[in-house]
Amino acid sequence: MNDTNTKLPNATATDARRFEHLKLGGLVAVLYAYCAAGPFGFEEMVSTSGPGMALLFLLVVPWLFSLPMSLATAEMATAMPVEGGFYRWTRAAFGNFWGFQCGWWNWTGTFLMNAAYAVVLADYTAQIFPSVAGAGGVRHWLVALFFLLLVAALNIRGVRVVGGTTTVLLFVCLAPVAVFTVLALLQLKGNPFVPLTPPDKPWREVYGVGLALGLWLYSGYEQLSTITEEVERPARNFPRGLAIIVPVAIVTFFLPTLAAIGVTGDWQNWTTGYMVTAARAAGGESLAVAMFGAAMISVLLGLESTLLSSTRLPFTMAEDGYFHPRLARLNPRFKTPVAAILLTTAICAALAVFPVTKLIPVYMWLRVATSVLTLLSVWRLRRTRPDLPRGFRIPGGRLGLALVVLVPLALFTWWLSNTDPFARLWGPLLLALGPLTFVIARRARLRLVAR
């Protein structure tokens, strides 16, 4: 296996009929579920950075971060519309070693993310039914397992089921958000941008921790490329879907946050889940309950879409000979990689015993590493494969390409420098497992070829 002679994955060589296909509407729903899913989970940015700066982050960060990642993904989705997305793009650009790292880091990182989602859902359930979920322990884990099995069952049924379920749940989730936003905007008590920053917070906390939350919020726009062959006319629909999602995410983050800050006036007290408190102030207990339900659905959608994206990595890596061939099999009825879905779910369940605060910061290191490789692959393939039929190209020529690659890289550096000491220890350690795993997988692949 020679890295310098890695064959370029060829979408035309695959049988597109082996998968069910998402249409543009379903793709937009799944993209939004992965990248946004409502104005929840980033409330601490308001108390950390100040209301004015938090609102500015919500407006500015996507143009510096989400847009470049979307442009890079759109170009590669038209140039190489293959299952596995960024994993196979990296493999084509830099060879087997870095391609494997990209796939392995992302797949193992999503173990932490999916486990975190399941833990949060169990935490929410404990608030409603404390006798069922408890405050930790076996019952809490069983509730987390229930949600993991639920989304695994949906994913096994196929991408159309996931797309349809996601579309319905998004309407249910965003309806109370829209009602709250209108009611709160009609009851503003002051200028939501004042003060711009907290008077008593150090500079690094305002622009470090707060900005890191903003970057986390607007990340993930390349992740659904792993299901490229499961999208109807991907070279056309991926760029369109991404073009829709970026502005929709900005609006659905910015307006509800603006309204919530203005209707409560106590930005200093914002913590995770504060949107429910703001809803209570704007519309009473019934609206607060509806917003709580919306927040819970938002997390469920994040879990469902992340499992969809992540399970295509072991499937395509098995197709390429790195994992057991059983992971590359599609269920003949549902046309989904059932073994890859079940394996991923089992590992996530094992990690669901750990607290969220420990899981997500470590996952950031693995996510950033794969996003960096994705960006560099766009640059590399522009040089080595100018002949690829790019239906969409990053505008601006060389300068545009440089900005798309370099600006997110700079923000990634800032992001990782502001992770906690636990993540700065375990993140690099998990990254270091990638090369070791590659050696093991390579030897297994060579033995398989020699038979």
C-alpha cells in the first residue's frame, strides 16, 4: 500500500442505486439539525462575553468560520461527490495515512459527542421525571441508552426516514421558538447590546471562552458530506443546501437571543437552559414548558444527525479495506450500514457514563483536526487535480481560496488554546492513537490482500 499512489475515489464508479436518496428539503433539514437545531446550548456566552459581544459573535463568526467551511465543502462535494466525504477527499489529497487519520479522528470523536448528547437528554428527562432518570447512576445511564437506541433505530430504517423525522421535529422545535421571539421582541426592556462586555471579566475570558463557544456553535458544516452518495444530485444539492443553512442558522440564533436578552435584562445570570427562563418571562409557564420541549428536541436532533454522519465513516473505511468487511455491508431492505450503526451506538453507550463537561472539550480536538485536513485538502486538490469537474468553485481565485483556508485555521488555533487543561491533555493523546491505529489497520489490510 503506497501512500503516494493512492487512487482517487471515483463517484462514477459507484452504484448510486445502492442507497436511498435525500432530496434537497430533507438535506436542508438534516444539515440544520446537525449545524444548528435551535437557539440552545450556548447561553453561557452571554454571561461570559457580555450581551453586546455575544450578539456580535452570533453575527460575525459565521462569516469568518461557517461560510469558509461551507464554501470548501460545496467545492469538494461537486468535485468528488463520494460517500465518506471529507475522509475520502483527504485520502485523495494526502494519501492513505492522512486519509485514515481524518476518518479515524472524526469517527472516534463522535463517540464523545453522541455520548454527550445522550447524557444531556438523560439530564433533561431527570428534570421532568426524577424518579425515572435519577441524578446519575444506572437509571440515568439507561435513559441515555434509550435515546441512543431510538436514534439508532431511525438511522437503520434509512436516510429518508431520518430526513422525514428530522423535518417534522424541526417544525415542532422551532414553532415555540418563533412564538417566543415575537412575544419577547414586543416586550423589550432595554438595549440588548448594552453593556458590550462585562466590566469585571478579564479580556481572555471575554474573547477566549466566549468566542470558543461561538466557534463551537457555528461548526460542522462539512460533517454531512459523509452521506454524499445518499443525497439526490449531490453536486447540485449540497451547494444549495449549504447556501440555505448558513443564513438560516444566523437568523435562528441571533433573533431569539436578542429577544431573550431584551425581555429579561439579567444577562449576568445566563447559564445553560436560560432560554426556558426567558420564555417564562415573555409568555408564562406554558411557553416555558414548550421551550423546554424544544430544547430537548434540539438535542435529540443533534444526536440523530451526528449518528447519521459518523456511521458512514467506518462503512467507507471498511470499503477501503481498513476495517472488517462486515462494516461495509448494506442492509438489503433499508440500504443502510447496520453493523456500523450498531457498533458506533454501542461505543457511545459505554461512554455515556461520563459528564458532558469532560466529553465535549476533548471532542473539539478531534473535530478541529479533521476540519483542518478538510480545508487543506481543498487547497491540495486545486494544485494536484485541477482537472476535477468542479461544478462550484470557491470565488475570488487564489486570494479567495487562501482566505477560506487560512481564516478558519487561525480561529481553530484560538479555539484550541482556550480549551481546559483536561482537554489539552486528552485531546492530543487521542489524536496520537490515530497513527498507531493506522499501523494496525494497514497490517490487517495487507494480510487480507495476501490471502
